[in-house]
Amino acid sequence: MTNNDILIRLRYTFDIKNIDMVEIFQLGGVDVTKDDVMNMLIKVKEDEEEPANYKKCNNKMLEAFLNGFITFKRGPQLSATGEPVAPQKATGQENPNNMLFKKVKIALALTSEDVIDFIDDGGGIKVSKGEIGAILRNPSHKNYKECGDSFARYFLRGLTNKYRG
């Protein structure tokens, strides 16, 4: 699953308008235009050639979008003095699927049980709290586990069933 697929699925799941997509990217620290967003949302099959106007979403852009999504859903993070804290800079170093789990979990204030329920609802598979914990860990942790595409698809499908169903 590509980063563009993740954007397309999140946009559909939460019914995010194009102008809101631009705002979310800006909240994450990346300036894009409405045309850029439209070009990122073009569906391209694996065996097809990319259209000329297709814009590929890299890991850094996806992370910025997910950081902006957290701010969009929960509001800006405030410091102890009440001042808004600048959003975290995107590094793009982490696996996009793990990033998806972490950031969406934060944005929607989900518990690990909620994540397990979404995966079960989206794919009918049972996962343990330990598996979810391993996916949510820091990549440098010894028990970190990279999230596969199927887990991410099941999670997104479960979210879609809840928010669109």
C-alpha cells in the first residue's frame, strides 16, 4: 500500500474536503496547493503507468499530514503557559503503516482495544494487545514490529465501517 493510498483511504473514511486536506498539510508544516492534493489523490493501479500530473506522497509528507490531522481533530497542543506548541517536524524515517496507527490513534483518542476492534471489524482477524503494542513502539525498541499492509488495510477498513457505515 502506497502513501497515496493511505491518503485516499483516510480522506474517504473521514469525508475530508480538498480544502481541509490543504489545511491539514499546512497544520503539519507542509505547504501544498489544492491541485497538489488532487494530484496526490489520483488512484493508480500497480500495473499501470502513473499519469503525468500524478504527485507522489513521500514518507515526510505523509507524516506531516498525520501530524496535521492530529491538530485538526484535537486542536493545537498547548504548553504549560498556554501558548500553542509548534507541530513536530516530520522526519519520514518510520514505516508509514506504523506511523498511520500511531497518529490516527492519537488523533481520535483511541485505546489499544479500539484499534483491536477496528482490525477485527475490518478483516475479521484477531490480534493481541502485545502485537498492537509492538507496532506502536519506537523503531529503536527491541520489541518493535513493522506493520504490514494487510494490518493497515484492515484497520482503515474498520475505521471506514465505523465512520462511514
